[in-house]
Amino acid sequence: MTRRRVFAFTLVSALCLGACTAISYRPALSLGPSPVKIPARIQVETFTDRSPAEDKTK
């Protein structure tokens, strides 16, 4: 019976300590050039700011 308690205590302790450790995760993205070209067209237009003067404050 004591062996089970020691095992259970060790298991619970390991789980608690493992949950409290910090994980250093840095997401990264590395994509190579695409082998397929996508035909696309774009249109660029300039816009005039017609918002009210009180909305233009910093």
C-alpha cells in the first residue's frame, strides 16, 4: 500500500511541477517559392479623407 502512495505522490508531484514550467515557444514560418503562379489583377485607387474634423485628432 505504501508503494502505491509513493508512486501516486511522485506522479502527482511530477504533473504539478511540469504544469508550472515556462515553455519558450517562438512561432516561425518558412515558406519557399511557390511552384504554381496564380494569375491575379489588382486595382489601386487613392482615397480622400472625408471624416469629420473631430475624428482627426490624435
